[in-house]
Amino acid sequence: PLVTPFDEAGQINVAEMRTLIGSMLDSGVSGFVAAGTTGEGYALSFDERRLVLTTIVDRVSGAVPVLAGVGGMSTHEAMDQAILAKRSGVTGLMLAAPAYCLPTESELVDHVTHVVKAVEIPTVLYDYPARTGVSFTQPVLDSLASNELVIGIKEASGDLTRLEWLSSNFADNLAIVCGADLDSPVFLDAGVKCWIGGIANLLPAAHVAMLDTTQRSQAFAAIAPVLGFIESGNYNAKIKAGMNSLGAHVGAPRAPIGSFASNESGMAELTSLLTKAGKWAPTFP
């Protein structure tokens, strides 16, 4: 889920985005999410969203899949985002529940159904109730799993008990996608084959290595302190600050999220943890 780099004037830094994509591809990353949570999709205007989508699709040039993050606060807004995504040439969607409005289970089913029908491209659901207020419960998934365009679910609820019943009830219809950073070994050791992780922006090679069972333990031991520190709060701000400290030029998050770079003690701790991660936290080209 690629960060959206901003320049000193607060505008999207297209050149840096293209450079980042190349760096991620060189690290072995096998797909991108445009305008997701870590990409600050919630803070982008419609025209900026278009620029992010088209930039990523153009730079990737078909080498790997590109999903578009779709959220919003209504079905109408989500459909507009989805239609823009399809017109921008993405491979599929990563669709979150609408935020703030707290739909019922049947309303959430209708929401997803309408959005997917509007574009008819493969869609990964994004279960993140801490941000949206509602979850993709078992009854909701019972209704959606038969839709051939709903192909997976990114599990970012923080409730590890969901992993068992998701696997038991929906493995034939939905790919389970790891949406947890510090708990990623639980998912991967259980046979989950995909991880959409925001901290992959900062530690791409380590994330890729963790998909390999022969490297998982070593890579996780090296980066777990970084994952824990970033997950403890100020997630997007810490990722961008960490990337900048390693030579990237991604700027700060957009308001109301502030720059973590001004937190001297916090930056000292983050820098120390990245240094201790050694080869798993290389500098950006």
C-alpha cells in the first residue's frame, strides 16, 4: 500500500513516487495498493486520487497487479472512487466499509454489492473496524462470498480468532490477506500467502523475505521491534519519517496528521531500531 509522497509545498511528488515504485519492484514486491490507508487516500482530492492511480499504473506497466483503495463515507462516494479506479487501469479494488455511518450487516452487503457491480473488477474486502466502525462479520461474508468478483479479504481487525473461521468457512471463495504487521507470522505460518502491509514501504525486502519460510524467522526477529514501535501509534507519520531517515523524500503526512520528524526522542528511537535491523533496513536509492 504505497505511501503518497508530498513535496515541500504539500503537492504530490510524482517523480519520487515513480522512484519508490522502482525501488519496491527491485525489492521483490509483487503488487501495489494505490490510495490505501498508508497512501492517505482519505486525504486526497478526486483529482489527486486520479494522479496517484494513473502514476502507479503507468510506472508499473503491467508488471504486477495494482489495487485501488476505495473507502469514502457513502455508497455513492465509493462507487465514484471505484469507477475512477477502473478508468485509471487498475487490476482491482481494495474495498473498505464506509466510514462513520455504521451500516447494518445487510446494508454493508448491499454497499459492497453495488460498488462491485458498478465496475465488475476483482475486489479484495478490507476489514478494518478500528477505522470504519463496522466489521465484515460472518453473516456479511456468507452473503458476499458467492460473488465471483469478491476474491479476498484483508484481515486487519486485530482479532486473531477470525483467522480460524475465515479459513474454515471461506477458504474456497476468499483469499485471506494478512493485514497485521506484528502478528504477520501467525498468518503466514497458518498458510496465508499474501500480505498487504503498510510498513513494507519502509522495509520492503524484509516483508518479501518473510513470505519465504527459510528466511521468515531471521527477518522477523530483525524487524519486529520496528513493527511494534510503528504500530504503537502515529502509524503513517512514523512510516514516512522512517523512510525519509533512510534517504527517501516522501514528506510528511497531510493534516490533521502531523510530522513525526519533530518528535526528537521518538525519532531517536526509530532511527536506533532501524540501525539494529541491519541489512533488513537498507537506504533508499
